Amino acid sequence: MRFGKKLKTTLKRDWQLYLFMLLPLAYFIIFKFVPMGGLQLAFRNYTPKGGLWNSPWVGLKNILKFLESYQFERVVKNTFILSVYGLVLSTIIPIGFALIYNTIEKPRFKKITQTIVTLPHFISVVVLVGIMMQLFNNRIGIYGIMYEKFFGEFPADIFGNPKAFRHLYVWSSVWQNFGWNAIIYIATLSGVDAGLHEAAQLDGASRLQRVWHIDLPYLTPTIIIMTIMGIGNIMSVGFEKAFLMQNNLNLEYSELISTYVYSVGLSGTYKSDFSYATAIDLFNAVLNLVLIFTANKIASRVSDTSLW
Amino acid sequence: MQRAKTIKKKHSREGLGDRVFNAVAITIVLILTVIVILPLMNVVAASFSSSDAVNAGKVLLLPIEFTLDNYRTVLKYNSVWIGYRNTIFYTAAGTVISVLLSLFCAYPLATKRFSGRKFFNKLFLLTMIFNGGMIPTYIVVRDLKLLNSVWSVLLPTAISFYNVIIMRNYIETTIPDELEESARVDGCSPARYFVSFVVPLAKPIIAVIAMYYAVAQWNDYFNAFLYLTNKNLYPLQLFLREILISSKFSASDLDPDAIKAIQGLADTLKYVIIVVSTLPLMCIYPFVQKYFVKGVMIGSVKG
């Protein structure tokens, strides 16, 4: 009874707040939660008539089909290696850059260089891959020209080399984003107490020692948070860039979970199989969830820092 | 004055090791900056070079046989114009929709006495770590009859909860609770308070988030790629994909003169298209850089 009354007064006072929430809530329900519920299609056999909610149940058939398929090992492995490779580099390089950048005491130099290194972040994936294809063109790109100058012959087409895929993928991301990713570390470092540095200096600590013993520990909580978030995204490594870089020659390394979902479900390469593709989606989403919870647990055990 | 003195004192204290360290630090930052800028210079240089020079592999950092012909050809390419028109529309409309929805979401979540606050926060946070995947989302969009409409580009990723968190944090930390309380005591309704206090006071963060959404929309090809087949609705990025990645120049889009010119010219045109499609953002960025940086810092406060 008292609860009902309280609810009534709250509603009377705050109904407008709920009204504000209405559209965003509708958005999240329609475009996020309904698709989440739609993942149960993984256990059905999709028919056009039955759609997302009424197709006949087939149990674990689709999941098992994926687990047993020869693609399973390949796409999971490719996705995992690519993201871990990317996560490691896209954490270490920005941190290193931020630490070094932070020691410089020339405001103008810092401002100009920071603007330049953050610039590529705003290039779209399509253009990035386009630029890469031009630069690494084995005849007219810088790569081809320089190779020819040094070795006297044109190199082989690097995009046809499956082994090159991962390196091209990860290093182009590093090139594009290290400056942007460093911003947060640089901003954090500006909060280091200047008194600490002065005291350490009086005690005869060198610049390098101060970076190592004062700056780096100060960054640790930020590094942990960024890493957990990165681990949470390990299996969701982008469809967008990998798909653009894919060609028939490099599929062995470039077929990821997300691109495989697309090619099974929507591309028309295979006979479109929505249920099977959804089963792979589900597998991926669950794996992601497990990873982020594990990472968070480990982080909170060893360091007091965690996402929630 | 005094500060200048202490800085000077600091320098005199620096030993040889530290001076070497400083020199190395500057060199490293300089090298990285050069690595970032060289590919961009190469692209720009090639776009102004004759196609003969480009195809002969002569162009490195400066234009060879400077010409504007490549730009003239590309400007006659209809797809680029259609793409530009559509992208400008998607960016403008998408940014307005996204910013409004995000604000509507952030304001109640930042109001301490709002009773559903914790629940909604958790609920929406879930969308950041778990999602329905490509196929279910596609089926939902299809069942809503949104395929091949502008809404399929604008709606499915309209709200990023990450951006909502940034807004919420900003509102929570910069607008004091007392203001809301006293406004309420004076008979100001939540809607009125939103319009006359929250929006004006949150202007800086609204600008930041608007820019985030605008850049994302400008650069996105995923939604359009999945949901659109009608070329008249294609955003620029999809046409760029055809031209840059699939190397498809469709002859029907060009007038006869251009078709003749295009033979053996494709690579040079790619450089031009990269420049033409990327230049607007690159030119604006240095002027708005500080707002982007601000956004990153506010966002780093824990969700």
C-alpha cells in the first residue's frame, strides 16, 4: 500500500522524466534487445514464413554444425590472433608514445605533432584500406618503388600473400590510431603531481627513472581499464576493415567470425542460411561476454581496478 | 617571472643523461610524426601528378608533372556527387537524431531522484558488452520494412551508449543538484528545466558528442552496405568502396570524354578520390581538436 502511494507521487512528479526516456528506450528495445532475443533463431530452422520467432525448433543442430565445420577452427583462430595482436600493439605503442611525449617541454612542438598524429583517426576504413592498397601497390606504390630501387626488381603483390594480412591489418590500425589512443594517457599524465618529480629530481633521479617510477605507475589504473575494454572486444574485431581487405588469396588468414557470418548469412556466396549464421553470432556474443567477465575478474583480483 | 626562473634552474640541474634523454624523446616523436605524414603526402602528391608519372612509379612526396586534369575528371564522375549529397544528408540528419536521443537518455540518467536510474543504466550498459549480431539485426530491420530506405542508415546505430555516458557524466558533474532542486521548488517542470537549464549548460558536451556522431556517420559504410541496394541512396563511402577496393568505375556514370580519359588513369583517380573524400574532415579537425580531446577525457570517467 505504502509502496503504491510512493509510486504514485513519484510518477506524478517525474512522469516527464519517464517521457524523455521513452524514445531512447524504444530505440534500445527495437534495435538492441529484440535482436538479442532474436539470437534464439540459432536453435530454429529459419523459414521465410516463420521468421525470427516462429520457425521450427531444431535444438543444437546449427551450433553443432558450426563446431564441427572445418571453418570453425580457422575463423576462431584468425579472429583471436588478429585481436590479441592488435590489442597488444594498440595498448603498448600509445602508452610508450604518451610517456615519451609527456617528457618534452616544448608546447608548440607538442601541439603540432599531436595534431598530426591524431589526424589519421578521422580517415574512414574504406579510405584507409584504399590508401593502403595504393601505397603497397607493388608497382606504383611507395613500397613497390622503394623495393625496386633497392633490389632491382618489383616485389610480389603483398595483398595476395595471406601471411601479410595480419601485419597489414594491425600495423595500419596502429598507424591510424596510436595518436588518438594516446590522448587519454597524455591527459591522465597531466595530473601527475609536479612535486613528486621535483622531489625525485632533488634525490638525483634521472628523467628515465622518473618516467619509470612516477609516470608509469600513475597510468596503471587507466591502462587496466582500457585493456579490459579491449579484451571485451577481442572477438568482435571489426567486420568492416577485414571485409574490405579480404580477397580470394588471403581468406585462409582473413576469414574472421564476423566476415564468415556475413558470407554464410547475407552475401549469397553460399545459400543464405540465417539460422546457421545466427548460431555463429550467438557463439561469438557469448564468448565475448565470457572474456570480458574473466578479464574484469582478474583485474579486480590483482589490482583493485575494475569496470564495475 | 618566477616560473621562468625555476624552469631555468631545473635545466641547469639536468645532467648529460637527461639531456640525451630529451634529445632522444624529441627524435622519436618527430620520427613517428613523419611516419604518419609521409603516406598522406604521397597520396596528395600523386593526385596532382600526371597519370604517366604515377604509372611509371615516379611519384614519391612531390607532384611530378603537376596537373589538375585528374581533379577535373573526378568532378565529372556522377557517383561522387550523388555520394556526397547523400552523405551530407545522412550526416546532418543522423547527427540531429543521435544527439537528441542521446540527450533524452542522458538527462533522466543524470537526475539523482529519477527512480529508474540504476535499472536503466544497467540495462543499457548491457548493450555495450552483448549484442544481437548481424543476422538478427538484419532481420529486424527487414521486418520493419526499413530496407532500402534512409532510415536503415540513420536508425539502427542511432544511439551509442558510450556517448550517453559521456553526456551523463558531464551533466552530473557540471550542473549542481541544488539548481535542479530550487527550480523544482519554484514550480519548474522537468521538461522546462531541460530546455532552460540542461541544454544551455550542457552546450560544450553537446558540441563534442555531435562531432563524434557526425564523424562516425560520415565515415560509416556498414549500415548502408547491409541495408541498401538502391544506388541513389548510397553514401559516399559505398561508392568509394566500389572505386577504391573493387576498382569499379562504371562507365555509364561518365560522359563520353571522361570514358576515354579513364583508360589507364584509374590509379591516379583513386588518389584524387581519397583526397576529395577525406579533405573536409582533415581541414576542420585542427580547429576543433580541443573539443575532441575534451570528449575523450570526460568519457574516461568510469561508466
